[in-house]
Amino acid sequence: MHRPDRRINRHLTVLALLLSPFLGACNYDPALRPGTWLPSGVNDANLAAMVANPADLYGNPGSRYSRGSAAAPAVNRLLTDKVKALDPTSTTGN
């Protein structure tokens, strides 16, 4: 006597074997859909721009508008454990 679940499994296996040759025709690649971003040579262009000025490969030229001089004293206090206490009137809370 055959159990029903074995019979269903056998039918599904036969069905899968019969349909498997047709699955080879499914060569759908989601990256080829219209509207999907494709690589466009951005990395190569970026590298070419950096190599145009070799100094850019070794460091950032910086900015004219940098406020590093304003932050330097606070960073120095942080690193030397001399952080200023916050003004209690400037904090909010209950």
C-alpha cells in the first residue's frame, strides 16, 4: 500500500524532471532590465582624474574654507584630558 505523500512526491519529482529542459530557456538577467543602472566607467574616470595630478594620489589638497584652526584647540583639550565643562544654563531637560 502506497502512502499519499510518497505518491505526491513521486509525481512532483517526475514533473520536475520533465520540465527541467525548458528551464534552460529562462535566461532572464535582472541587471538587463530597462532603467537598471549599469557601470559606466565612473571608477576609471575618477582614477584618470587623480592620476592627472599625481599629488592627489598622496593626499587631499584641503579647502580654503576649512575651519580646522577653530577645532584644533578643542581636539587638543580632548586628547590631553582637559575638556571644559558644559555651561549648565545651555542644556535643556527636566
